Amino acid sequence: MKSCLVVDDSRVIRKVSRHILESLGFSVAEAENGRVALDHCLETMPDVVLLDWNMPVMTGIEFMIQLRKQPGGDVPKVVFCTTENDIAHIREAISAGADEYVMKPFDHETLQIKLQLVGMA
């Protein structure tokens, strides 16, 4: 079973994401910020990270830069999931190591398509 780490400071977004991902056959872990997510990845590297941009403690970009420096940190597919939709943000996310980008709010079909694009669904 593929694993996904949902990183978002919103409990509601984590819950909705978990529901969609579990229906797609993923085991799901959650983190409320990038620091907690990085600690999780150092213990157990997920197959996919669904990552929010704006969070307290450590932002999504800061998390991803740190993740990619870790042993095995180049393995997880990272899908940014955020309300930031301008081209500058998208470029920044991709250049920092994101594999795909999805806009909030998203639905089951949209997330499934993004996961297919990164080879995970």
C-alpha cells in the first residue's frame, strides 16, 4: 500500500484529504506543519507528500527544501496543495522540488488526476 503524508495546518483540509486518499488506497499520516512533517519523514519516508504552502513553524517551501536534502528525500512525490495560484508561486514550488501543484479547494477527481500525473494513482 502506498503511503501519503498530508501536511496542512487546517484540520479540515487534512480530514478531507485523508478521506480522498484512503478511498484511492493510500495509507495516510498527517502533520500540522513542516517541522512535524520533516520529523515524520526522517522516521518513515512516505511515497507522496500532499503539502500546504502557508503554515506556522515551517512553511511548505522550507519543508520541501529540507526534505530534498535528506537521505531518501528525493524519493517522495510532492504535490503542493495551496490557494497560492500565481505563476511565480508555481515556479518557486517546482524549482524547489515539487512534482505537481493542485489548487484549493480540490475534489476527489482533481487530486486523483494530480496523483496519476506523478505516477502514484
